Amino acid sequence: MSTKTEHRPLWKIAQDIQANWQNVNYAAKPYLAAMHDLDKISDSYGYDSAKSIVAYFLSNASSWRGDAAKRIKAELREMIK
């Protein structure tokens, strides 16, 4: 029996971010764009792992605030730990 929680696909989370963050920080944009092409945290985008893309996105998304931001960032942090 597995206790691991199923996560939403990264592309779905990226759509959620796009819908909730009007002016995406220029430094977070390339990582968000890459997330649109990813499904699982174990995937790769070119030579980069999805885990590193999500980590870089989070480090560049500090200016994104609000309830949706808190919820989605927590979801992404959970995926990369």
C-alpha cells in the first residue's frame, strides 16, 4: 500500500498559474513555459529535470502573492521535496 499522494500534472498547474498571475515575472517566464510541456516531476525538459525547473520557477516567483499563489506554491514545494 502506497502512502504517496498523486499530484496534478505540471502542465495543469502551469495553466492554473497562468490564469492567476497576470504579469508573470520575466525571470519566472521561461520556467513557467517549460512547465506547460511537463507532466510529472520525474520528467525532463531538454537537459533539465522537471524538479529543477519547478525549483527555479519557485525561486523566481517570490513576487507572486495571494491565496492562489500560496496554494500553488505549496503544491509545487510538496512535489519537489
